[in-house]
Amino acid sequence: MTNKNLVVIGTHWGDEGKGKIVDLLTESVTAVVRFQGGHNAGHTLVVEGKKTVLHLIPSGILHPKVRCFIGNGVVLSIPDLLKEIQELEAAGVAVRDRLMISLDCPIIMPYHVALDQSVEQRRGNQKIGTTGRGIGPAYEDKVGRRGIRLRDLLDQEQLIFKLEALLHQHNFMLEQYYGAAPVTLQACLAASYDFLAELRPMMGDVLSTLASYRKTGASVLFEGAQGALGFFVQSLFRKQKLFRARWIHDQYQGCKPNPPLVVQSPARLLNEHLLNRRHVNNHGWQFHHGLDNRFQKLLAF
């Protein structure tokens, strides 16, 4: 792969093996960029019999001659990122001199985690299965143009000013609507500003660096996270109110034999169905033909 850029994304439900593909293609590129998602994603790589799980750092980090970047589409949990760096370093992988993190990365704060978990709890039996790590609320703040970005850590006074305004807003929702405990300013600073000295050597202008790679004809690999189809279908079903886990549970009562069913998410169940179009799944369950028609109608709206 010479002088070309390549994007690897999951067009299915997730867990498609993207990390393995990225690891294979990395041998032919100059840089690997993680450009979206949060630390709920996980790429598992096995190199020379050694298992490595990456959540935020691009899979290309295992290749010593490749530069790695975390772009501004990634919502960043700083404690989790540093934990991942330490684990890689303990395994003998050099990270800090090869990793650049965009100054414009939105930061996941403790109030994002509190909101994520409170909203999910409030849904009751309509839970969507969020990991509760604050990723969704962090993206909401990013889209709302009010989130804290990595560059904000460089000005403590301005950071505190922004945090106080955000805490006023988010703590109101946590306390008055969800009945949850408020988040303190100290907790937010402990999850962000306190790590500035460790982060600063890795912070940089990712966009300008990638632009320079483009001018020189270097090959760059963009590593996606999560599965695009799963998020698309789940959001449509929730919006249209056409799909509920209980409905799927009821349909599966038509399976022979009739096993106990643990409902994890609509996307996972659809995935199981679509991978077994001959009406017999990996557990040997026999589907009625009517079930296939119902799924096709849902997918065709």
C-alpha cells in the first residue's frame, strides 16, 4: 500500500476483527490514526502468542516504526488512556515518543459518567445497554459546543471557569431530575488537570501533522471503532419505537426447543438472526418462517 490512505471501519454490528486487519495493514503505512469512539471499544491482538487489548491507543502501536495518533473525534478518558500506556510500557512497548493526542480531543469528565449511568438506570426495562463510561454524554457536550477539550488543560483558570459552568448545568440534572449525587470540581480536576504534566509531551496538532504526511505522499491508516450498522439500526428502532427487547423475547418463544433467553441488545439479536438465514442458528434452534418475515419488515421500513 504505497502513497495511499485507507479507512478501516466496521459495517456490521461490531466485533468484526478490525484490530486484526489494522495490525496486518500497519506494516505498509507510516501512521495509524484512531479517529472516533471512546474507551468502550476494544481491539484484541495476539502477537507471538501474547495477547494485547487496546481501547484508545491505535493498534499500530505494536509496530515500532509506525507513528500513532488519537484524533479529535475520540472522546478521551484520561485515566484510562494513561493506564493503557502504562500496561503497554510494562510489556516493553514504547508509546510516549510515538503517540500524539489531538489538542481538540473532548475529555470525558466524572459528570459524564454519572449522567450516563443515571440515564440508563432511569430507563428501567427500556435500557439500551450502555457501558456507563460517559461516552454518550461526552459526545453530547461536544456537539453542544460546551465540552472540555484537551487544550483547555493548558489554562487552569479558564478550565475552572468552564467546569464551574458545566457543573452548574449537569449537577442540576443529576440532583433535581435523576436524584443522583452531584459531581465536585475537585473530582473533575483530578480526572483531567492533575495529569497535565504526564500528557503534555504527547499533546499536539494532529491535523497539521497529517496534512504534512499527505503532502509528502506518506500512507496513513485510519482505524475505526465500534460497528456502524449496530448503532444505526438501534437508533432507528429507538426513534421509531418499533423494536423492543421484550418483543424479540416473545418471538423467540417460537423457537424449538424453547431455551432460556438472555436479552442483551436488539442489535446482538438481529445479528444472530441475520447470520443464520437458513433458520437454524448455532444453538440448533429452529426458527419459524414467520419470524424471518417479521425481521425483514423491520429492516425494510
